[in-house]
Amino acid sequence: MAAMLCLFNTESREKERVFPIDGKKIRLYTCGPTIYNFAHIGNFRTYVFEDLLRRSILYFGMPVEQAMNLTDVDDKTIRGAIAAGVSLKEFTEPYKIAFFEDLQTLHIERAEHYPAATDYISEMIRLIQRLLDLGYAYAGADGCIYFAIGKFPKYGRLSHLNFDELKLNASGDNRSDEYDKDNASDFVLWKALDKERDGEIFWESPFGLGRPGWHIECSAMAMKILGESIDIHCGGVDNMFPHHENEIAQSECCSGKRFVKHWLHAEHLLVDHKKMSKSLGNFYTLRDLLQKGYSGAEVRYLLLSTHYRTQLNFTFAGLDAARSSLRRIGDLMARLQEIELQGNATILPVLEDAELQFKQALGDDLNISVALSVMFDLVRELNTRCDEKTLTVADKDGALFLFGVWNRILGCLPLESEEVVPEHLQILLHRRDEARKVKNWKASDEIRDEIFSAGYSIEDTPKGARLKKK
């Protein structure tokens, strides 16, 4: 049976088949970072999930056009720029560069668009003016522009909260000036200039000097780049309310069209079953993990190995397990590339069945745990066949090809050894081989111990001994 891609829609709370609205390509909007600091592993849990989603859509034969926003104007970036005594761009640019470096380290494919909020201020002003003209927005006594959620009867349909619950903090704004709004639940579209808060960071608009609210930024960028109706919008579960709820309201009131067909949300990352917090000493950026000796591939594998709608408990034991899992793949790839056997039977049907099961698992709301289970069942089968020396050349080539296909989705499999063994250790290995040939076991053992002390083990293969980092 052919596999198809079905994803859980937060709005409908059902798995729904994914296909392009326009019959051509999936238009995907993913909430990106606020570039006021280095992104942490909780952020990257969401970004790796979004990358798995993107790669899976392509795997199912649908082109993708993706936009990921960069929030470079909000309270945090402004505070940081003022504290540093630099312009907003000077403050955010280093973190923007670091973000793209981290994406590369984690093998996250580049999106087609990375719009920065400051490049779309005029578009935000246009949307706010339209909401004012249509009666969905109003000017508060404080000079800010607010969206009246009471004018949008469908408000709350994404988060499935009733209106009384939503009134508590729909604005996502905990300032003490809520009494300047007509209703405490209304959210800000344009923040009037506050010199103490904003310094010299502001823009001109028909509503006065100020800056856009956070929620209007994503609506403006998504609709400008991808259109008024997009296929998929995703982010962390903490964005569901109020941010995504507010996006729906303001976007649909502007366009009169359904804003998003599929909403996807990734669950939180915990550290040792606790919320990540600097005060608890369990707060990690990707760079912290790299300094501890872990690779981008190992971090990526851990972040994607738990289903996106399940909380991920991050531990260093989990990272070590990720390292072991990838080494199993790497060891098998080395065996397959080195053997020169020709058996009589073939396992090509086994490979075909594994590929179908893997694809069906991904098609079932990105069921990554089942997909990885299929992959490691095949690893076990191939290792057994290698031991029995029953693989044909076609089997070997088919297996290598299949793991290459899977790596286009997983993005972290060690298909080829990237490890460069230091030259002096290669010389020691050669000397050990020479000592063994003349049965000088004492010298052989001494060289082996020196190699071990350097952090490498010795593996015997049909083509001779090789070094492998422990």
C-alpha cells in the first residue's frame, strides 16, 4: 500500500492528509528565533522538528517553499541594544550570524526565506491600517493600536479555550497599562513610542511614532511572502496561545480568507525532567554541548528521536546513547563498503519492505520512533548477513542506497567516515602489523597499548586492521 503524509492538525485535533492548497507546492511558515542571544536547545528541538517536517514533505514528493522569520525588534532586542549602546542592527547581527552557524552544525536545511521583522515594517503598518478601517482595531488612550478580539467570533478555535479563559492574557502583554484598552483581552498591534523603554528605536506611522507589536510581525511576513492562505504553520507549543491565536484573528480579518490549513506544534524540551532555566543550572545552548565534545549530528539525532508532540527529556546519558546509535550505523556502513562477498540469496525484498515501513511511519504524523525502529531492525539484519557472508553485491549497493535515502530525511547518519586518523597513529598501526607478521607479540602489545591510550581502538576487517576512535 502506498504511503501518504498525514499530520496532526492542532486546530481540528485530527490527523489530516497533507497536499498543496494550490496543487503545486506546500507553503510552510515556521516561527524562528528572537535574535537577542544564542538559541538554546529547547529552541533547536523545534527547529529540528521543522526540518524533519520539511524533509519529509519533500520525501513524499511535494515541493516546499518555507519562510522562517527572524524577530529582530521586540522588547528583548531593544533592551539589549540600549544596554549595549549600539543600534538595533549592530546588536542583533552577531546573534543572527550565530543562528545560521548553528543551523549548519545541526544539518538543518536552509529555508527559501528568512525575513527579518525590521524589513517588513511598512507591510505591518498596512495591515494595521486595514484592521482600523474595517473596525477590528482601535486606538487606545495610551496611543497604542489594539485588536478587539470581541469582533472576531472564531477567536480561540486553535487553542480550544473558551472566551472567559482567553480574556486573562490574550495580549501576551503583562504590562500594567491594560486599563488603556477597551477590553483587557485585546492585544497590541502598534506600540506607541515610550522613550524610556524604546530610546531612539522607533518608526513613523499614520498612528504616530512607535513600533509594531510582536503578533502582527508574523502575519505580515507570512502573507507577504507565502500568500493570504498558507498550507502549514508550525512552532513550539508555547506559541499556540496567544501568538498563533492572534495571528489567525488579525490575518483572517484582513484577508477574509482562512489563514492556515494545518497547524503543527512541538512540545517542550525538559532537562532531567525539569524546565530548562539558568537559575537551575540546566540551561544549554548548542555551543555548550559542542564544548563538551558532542557533535552536531549527535545533538540532532537526540532532538529528532522523540515524537514532536511528546515532551523530550534531555539528558547527557541520552546524548551518549545518541552517539552509540550513530556509531552502530557508521560501523555497518564501514562493513558494507569493505566487504567483497557474493552470496546466492538476495535481501532486496527486505530492503523494499523496510523502505515502505519507514515511509509509512513518517507518513503517520512523523512517527519517528517507529521509523528509527525499522532502520535499526535492518541494521541488525544486515550485520547478521555480513557475519554469514551471504550478501550479494546488489544487496550491498541497495542497502547503501537506502541509507542514503533515509539520511536525506534524518540528516545525521554517518554514511561515510569523516574521521581523519592522526598520521602518527597510522604509522603506529603499520608498525604493529609488521611486528605481528614476525610474531613480535611484545612489541605488538606495546604499540596496541599506545594506540589505546590515544583514544583509539583497533578493529580487524577483511582488508586489514583499522583504527576507530573510542
